[in-house]
Amino acid sequence: MNSADDIIDTQKLLAVTGYESCGDMKNNLLKQGIVCFDGKDGPWTTLSLINMAGMQKMGISMDNKDDQEGVL
């Protein structure tokens, strides 16, 4: 998947969320921890940002470091 495929534009977001208003849709995404950007056609985000928000909600670490608990 290239970076253009990763972008989820306003129309896709509205279709997926079922909202009719961009403002309502964006507020809901932000409440869920999904970072959105304002474009000329409305809010947009990326699949990577949606995945990161999901990982945070599940308590999954987003760094690639091994668990080094107790190591100085």
C-alpha cells in the first residue's frame, strides 16, 4: 500500500461513520482518539492514524522497543 492509499478523505469518512455533517463526524473521531486534519474539502485522516488510535485504546504499545521493565 502506498501513502496515497493510506489517506481516508472526507467522503470516505462520512460513508464509513454514517454521519452527514463533517463537524459531527470529526468530533466523534477526535473523541475516539483519531487525529484528523482539515482539508479544503473537509476533515481527512490516514489508516495509520486510525490504527494507532485503536492500539492506544487496546493498551498496545506503539514503540518497537522490547519490554525492558526493570532494566536501567
